Amino acid sequence: MIIELVTSEFSNESSKTITFSSNFTKIPKVIANTKGATDSNYNVFIEAVTRTSVTIGISQVYTGTVSIHAIGS
């Protein structure tokens, strides 16, 4: 089992693609959320996921940190 924890900085963005450093053999399960956001009116979601990357979407333009957890093999 591979577990990768990543944080990504968003700067007035509503979507971003993050490349995994781990070598997943299958598409991993991914969860994401804002980290330390003072405004809780953000919906963070997975737009796309492959064995090598994930694209995170946010319901509105966001500046701050997003935590990403990828779990797979």
C-alpha cells in the first residue's frame, strides 16, 4: 500500500493539477480539503485522477493551502 500526503498552494485559482511523487500501479483513491481556511464556503473536489496526477477543483477562486491524500498500490 502507498499513502502519499501532499500540500499545494493555490493563489487565486479554482483548479490545479498536482503530480504524484509515488509510483502508483493503479489509480489511487484521493481526498482533498482546504487547510486552515478561515472561510468555510469552499467546496473542494476531484476533477480528474490518474496513476500519476490529480486535478483538484474548488468551487470558487481560492488562495491558500489544499491538503491531498492519495492511497493506492
